[in-house]
Amino acid sequence: MTDYDTYGTSTHTASELVRLVTGHLDVVFTERESDYRGVYHLAQGTYGRIEIQPNAIPGDDGQDDLYTPEHPAVRILLLTDTPAPEPALHTRLGAIQGLVHLGRESW
């Protein structure tokens, strides 16, 4: 079973969030670019996969679409993909002011 968690912020830019998460988790992010998601940041570590990306992603019609349309006020997303529940990860991310847990799915 894999846990997928979504966090969001309207307080920080993607670059600021990368810096904050790096300090809290001691991970290294690499910048990536995708036609579907735009520019995003990826870290792989002991906690699993962590991604930081804008909520607004490039749309097919030249207009941006929202990655999480149910949270339109959220500017930046942090997505985690862990092989099992990671309470320590969620505690550390919860310590970042302005970062809010938006939801969890397990598959």
C-alpha cells in the first residue's frame, strides 16, 4: 500500500518551500520540467518521493488549469508518495508555518 499526501501553501513560493523543506528533512531537490506540470522540484529520500509544484499547471488552451481544483486559493503544492504511513514526515512538514495538509489517499 502506498500513501499519497497533498499539502499546500499560499504563503510561500516554490523556491521558498524547497528551502524550508530541505532544512526540515535534509533532502536535496532537483528542478524538473514537464509539459503537463510545468516546472516542479523533486526529492527522493528515506521518506519516499517529495514533489513541490505550482497548483496552476499549463493547460491545453493556453490558459492555466489547477492541479487541485478543489483548492483554488492554494498557490504551491507539496506532494508526498511514501510506501507506508510516515508519521515523522508529517510531523516535520506540519512544523513548516503556512503549509497545510490538504488530504491523503492510500492505494
